Amino acid sequence: MEQVTSSRLELYALNVIRNLTTFTADDLHVLENEIGLHKRDKRVIGALLKSLQSKGYIIPIGYRASQRRECHGRPIVLWKNVEGA
């Protein structure tokens, strides 16, 4: 079940980034409701990004200040979508 949930969340993440050349974890926070439906914590976004990186869909290209208010502008990884998801 855990693997199925992870795979499903990866597909949702790929759908979000499909038309984005570059993105950050901030862009994936639109998935928070879906993540909650799968009884996961929103912190799973980091694991999703690492999994997509290991599968060759995305690569890190730098850092950008987070736009989420609760992050207080801390630097987060800027990712490049290499597969066009």
C-alpha cells in the first residue's frame, strides 16, 4: 500500500510540474489536500522530489527563496524538469 500511495503521489506531482521548466517545492504545496487524503504529512513533498530526482525526471539547478509565508524566505532547491514530465 505504501508503494502504491507513493507512486500515485509521484504521478500527481509530475502532473503539477508538467508545463513548468523550473519549479520549487512551493509549487507542489497545491497537493496538500491530496497528500492528506492518503493519510500522509505534507513533509512528504521532500521525499517526492528526491524520488523524482533519482528516477531522472528532475535535477537541482540552484536555490531560490521560498515564497511561502511560513518559511520566512528560507532558501529552497530550484528544480529543472528534464523530462517534460
